Amino acid sequence: MSKLNINPPRDRETKGVVDGPHIILECSACGVPLVDCWITKPNFDIETKIQAECPYCGDHSFEETINGGFHLGITDHTILIDQIIDENNKVFIETAKGAKPWPNKQ
Ligand SMILES: [Zn+2]
């Protein structure tokens, strides 16, 4: 057995993390994709309610319930500014206009 038989650190960093589904929060009024919610720990026993504000029309997304651990990402049209967690463990995400304008010009 080689003395150099070392486990690559990647094994530990990625333990329990999977490339799960993406849930895109869209504005309920103008339809712009606001937040990319990427589920990476579907077996993590936590439920989070999440909602995002729209930087284009001032409305917001519908509330989504996310099961498991997740990462939040930007979209082509928004960036993430801040997140506020209320007493009911609901996350409200503040966004700003991103790289591409909305509505999408074809
Ligand atoms: Zn909107």
C-alpha cells in the first residue's frame, strides 16, 4: 500500500452535497426570474419559506417552500442584495437589476 494514498480533500467538501433541482422564483406580476434557488442537500431536514422582491416592477414572487439545504444564486436579470429572515423563518430576498434588462428583448 502506497504511503501516498491520501484522500483528496474534495471527498470531504462535497459530502452530502448533490446537484439537486433548481427552483426559480419569478415575479408574480412581470414574470422576471428573480432568484435561482439550488437544492444541494435534499435530505437535510429543514423547511424554508422564501420570497423575493422584484427590482423592475416593485411587486414580488409568490412564496415558495423549499425542503432541504440550498444555495441562492443570481439570474441573468437580477443580483441579490440582502436577505431578511422573519420570526417565522421565512426568508425575504432583496434584489437589484442585473446584467440583462427586463422584459427580455428578443
Ligand atoms: Zn416584477
